[in-house]
Amino acid sequence: MTTTNDLTQHSPELRAAARHIGRRRFLTLTGAAAALAFSVQLPAPVAASAAARGARRIAENPFTLGVASGDPLPDSVVLWTRLAPVPFQADGGMTAEPVAVRWEVAHDEAFTQVAASGETVAHPEYHHSVHVDVPGLEAGRVYHYRFRTGTWISETGRTRTAPAASATTPLTFAAVSCQAYADGYYTAYRHLAQDDVDVVLHLGDYLYEYAVNSVGGYRNYTDRTLPAVFNRETVTLEDYRLRYALFKSDPDLRAAHAAHPFVVTWDDHETENNYAGDTPENSVPPAEFLLRRASAYRAYWENQPLRLPQRPTGPDMRLYRRLHWGRMAQLDVLDTRQYRSNQAYGDGAQVPGPEIDDPARTITGATQERWLLDGWRSSTALWNVVPQQVTFSQRRFDPTEPSRVSMDAWDGYRASRRRVLDGAKAAGVENLMVLTGDVHVGYAFDIKDDFDDATSATLGTEIVATSIASGRDGTDRPANWDTYMKANPHLRFYNGRRGYARVALGERLARADFRTVPYVTTPGAPVTTAASFVTQVGGQGLTPA
Ligand code: FE
Ligand code: CA
């Protein structure tokens, strides 16, 4: 067994990681798991014969976790799968050898008109995950894709490319977040798989680190027993990898991935509740937490349709990125977790003090903030969409002054929000739409220049997608509904059911539909639209549709 000490001598990347988290502390975190979480080089090239041999050895269907696609560009989309014949086993039922995987992209579901195909290698170092950055596709088209290895063939996924840079094609997307497996069924995904959207934006809490018991919590299984390995909080790389296998064992999640390309960003629970940068939730030393973060980030990349630039380096991963939908929309996907200052006054609901206005504190980090504002300045898009994690608009919990606000959301980083809104104004961003997860309810907000002054300018809109499952069945009108609506005049809608938000962006207006299901603790709920809003191009905020 190699010690971490040996590895730091041999790997410049590991030396860099050790510097990052403090060398002395790092050297105490010995072991193969630590080394693996920090290893950053792609495995060495594999002989085709060896990879083909690996493929022939797979004796059971390895495509148990489904297929996915993501981050559509005008000429490319990234395809994902992972080989795991025995998904609830740590090695997925695979031996530690490379495996050849063929992929095909076609114009039709029967694959009679193949548009692109090739072969890649699923490496054991990346848990036999497959990420194919398909080149040379046509803009604005639907494609079908599948994988093969040995005698096995995957299900067929459906995806699409973004329109050409000059196109004014409308964009319809769904925004989703927060899928605590133990809180209920992913019925909303079943409906979303059948909905007519171009792309799904996942706004975080794809995974939860909390223990899942043998009956799947509130799913209350009577027909199966989940392994004990899930009944503890995720900490190690193996824990996180296995937890993705559990969440992806849900057929409704797999159906949504197979039906639409996803653009994903994370929030806290893919790593740990309410962490902030290198500060964990509890009093664990930052160095130890960064090792956990490295494991969580690595498992995230392995299990999502993300490209190589998103592949983590130890505890660092460049997840914020920019996508375009012709001239209709620019999507600035944010990461408000990795670079944020620690929460002021604790993680919860607090009457804030002066720290929230301290310009030295940040929720985006300085580099990402500059990138966002520069991106807005050069934007030629009609709609400037910001898929991100936590509530952007002011959300007062009390009707009285002073009111508590969330220290974990943008309310706890008011100087950051001021800089971003001033940057949007300076850039002349007219049609700003912020998309948010995290809070397990649906909200529609007008984003005010000054949230304490109802007569101040409306600078954009914020649509808060409710959760897929987190929070269990929920209710249309939570107990604090009256208080919140009174305390926040810019809050136009508040609903406490599970579901997703569907948004259609067009040349004249955007329409947002809040799609909800009445229950998730038993399967099979129908979906309805709880409310719809429109916002006009160049207009001032949301109006009921
Ligand atoms: Fe959540
Ligand atoms: Ca969260």
C-alpha cells in the first residue's frame, strides 16, 4: 500500500493539494482513499486490446444507473453513463481494469441515421464512469444516443444541441432541486420526463449526505431492504459514490436524465449541510473537511454529465460556467458554495448585524464575481439567466423590524448581492432571471434594486423551484404563508408542494409555470400547474398569467 507521503513525493498535484490544506495536516491523512480523492491525472493510456478484454469480462448488465447528457453547445453535448453491474457494491461489480465503451449518436431512435460514434475507455480510477464530449453535431437538433460494451447495450437517451449563436430560438427549461431520497418518491421527475422542455437545470442538493435506512425513509419500502451501507452519513469517496448509486436507482430520475439534457450545479448537501468554502458545518478542522470535499466533488463529477474542464483537482472544481441558447439566453451557472465566506451569525435564521454588509465577505468569491459581471457586460442575449443555489432576493421571516433573514442565502451576504446588482445595472442587463433551489418551496420574486423600498426599480425576477422530494408531501399554503407574503411585498407567489418550475423564454415574454404534485411519500401522484406568471421583455417584474 502506498502512503500519502510517497505520493506527495511523486505527484506535483498531490504536493499542491497538500499545500492547499496545510502540509502537516495532509500528511496525517494517509491512505489510498485520500490519495485517490486527490489524484488529478487521467489514467495512463490503455491499450485497445486490454480495454476490449475488460469489456468482454462483464457478465451482467452494467448499465443499471442509466444514461445522461448535459451542457448542450451548438455543436456538442456531453454524454454520461457509468458501468455498475452490481450498483450497491463498492466496486459496482467491476474489476479494477479499464473497459472499452462504444457510443453512438443518431438522428433517429432506431439508429438508422448515425450522426457520430466512437469508442472511449471507462477507467476504474473514475469508478468506470464515462464522459463523452461529442464533437461535430448540428446546432438546434434533437439526437438519440446509447452506449455498448461487450455484449451489453444501454437504454437510449434523447438529447439536443443548443441553437446556433445567431438564432433566436425560444428556450423552455425546467428548474429542479433538492431530491432527498428518504423524503419521498421522484414522481415530479416522472412527469418532467414526459414534459416538453429543451433542458433541465439542476440547482443543487442532487444528493443528501444523511443516512438512508433499510426501508428508504419515508418511501417506506415493503418490497426491498436497502443495504446497511446507506444507513450512515457520507464521508469517504466510497460513501459518496455509493450514495449516487442509490439515488440513481430511482427509475424516475433515470427517466428524466434519459429524456432531457441536464445542466447541473450543486449546493451544500452533495458535500455537507451548510458548508461554506473550506468551513464545514461542524467543528472539523478545515484540512480534514477539504479531504471530504475532494471526495464529494470527485464523486459528483463522476456521476454527472460534465466535461473535462469541470473535473476536480483535489478539493477544487470549476463548476461555474457559461452556456448560450443562441441569442435568446445566456446562462451563467453559479457555484455559491465553494468560494463563499463563512456564514455570519451562524447558519440559520438570524436578525443580521453589520457583518452581512462587510465588503470583505463574499458568496461567489472575487474571481467568480468578476467573471459574472464581465460576462454580463459582453452579453448579447435577450434573457440573462442565472441558475444558482440559494435565495437571491430578500426574504424576511418576520413582519416586524428587525426581521430575521437566512444567513446561508444571499441575505447573509448583502454586500455580495449589492455588487452583483450594481454590476447588472452597469452592464445594462435588462432581462435578468435568477433561478434558485435549496428552500423546498416555490417562490416567485421581483428582484428590487432596494428590497426595503417597494417603489424602487425592479431589476429582474427570481424563480425558486421547489424540491423534487425534500420536505416530504408539503402543503400548498404553509403556516407562515401570510407572514411571508406580508413581510416581503416583492414576493409574488409562495407554494409548499413538491415539483419543478417550467420556464419558457421567448422574444416578447417569459412564462413560468409552477408544476406541483400533491404527495411524494406514496408513488403515482398526478401533476398540476399551481400558478403561472409572465414577465415581459423590458418589463418590470412578474404578473399572474
Ligand atoms: Fe435541499
Ligand atoms: Ca441546500
